[in-house]
Amino acid sequence: ASPEARRDVEASAIAPFMYHHRGTLAYLGRAAAADFGDGRALRGSNLAAKYLWRSVYWSQQVSLRTRLLLAMDWLKELLFGRDISKF
């Protein structure tokens, strides 16, 4: 194939990368801060920050399996507390 034909095939097969900033969320232990990029910012503390972080994290999971595993981990943490042992 000629270089021109190859370039045409590659141009039609690969869409250019477009970055869309959805904002920034930082979990700070018992607090969280969110910046949505358009001048809107949100700061939460304690329980609100924890569930804001978890809802965003859970919504970004790609399969039902990972969402179920994540929910089971959070339920285990709720029932038994965090594992703070060191090996």
C-alpha cells in the first residue's frame, strides 16, 4: 500500500483524542474537596465527604462484578472496621 493510502486508513480508523476535564476530587481522610473546573468548588467533611468520594468511585466502575466486590468490601469495613494490621 502506498503511504497516502495508509495515512488515509489510519486517519479514518483512529479518532483524535479529546480530553474533557470532569473535575478533581481529593479525599483528605475525614474531609474531601471537589473542584469542578468552572469556578465551582465544594468542600465537605466527615460522613458527607466519605459518601461523596464513594459515590464517584462506585460510578466509575466498569462492570457489575467490580461494583458488587466494591460494595462487599465497604460492607465488610462497616461491619468489622478497617484492617490496620501490618505484616
